[in-house]
Amino acid sequence: MPFSHTKVVGPAGRFGARYGMGVRRKVTQIEVKQRGKHRCPRCRALTRMERIAFGIWRCPKCGFTFAGGAWVPQTTLGKTMTPEELRLIELEKQKWREKVKKKEKV
């Protein structure tokens, strides 16, 4: 890889001396998060997700396409409950109900 002049400013080095340091810091912060490794909601692989469009992401390993945040695949609100977690909770509730019914019959 050739010598890079962006050691301090990171990806925002392409802007040079334009736009001010505050804006370039924000761009760096967003782009580092965006291009980092994230966990796929389906295969749970830790990979660099492909951003197809604004808020649409694809896992390169399993090919799963899903909706996420604009700059990161999963937002803080989206992380509260994933579909897999909800499914597990429903299974636990169902097992508990069956156990209660068996106790009532005995």
C-alpha cells in the first residue's frame, strides 16, 4: 500500500484543508463505524457488511439483505430486540405454559 497522508485524520484526509476540522472529525467517526465489522442478523458472522443503498445492507457471506440504519447496519433502537431474540422468548413462554398445564392436570 502506498504512503498515506491521512494517518491523523483518517478517511477524511481526502478533503484536505477544506470544510473545517469539526466536519472532518464527524465524517471520520461515521465512516470508521460504517466500514467496520458488524454481525449479520441471520448467520451471525462478524464481517464487513456491504451498504447497497441508504439503510439497506447485505451480508457478503450468506447474501442476506436487510434494512438497517443509514450509516450502520444496526441502530441502537434496532438492537433492543432482534427477531431471533423475540423468537427465543416466545419459545420459552410456550415451554413455560406447557409446563404449567401439565402441573394443573396432575
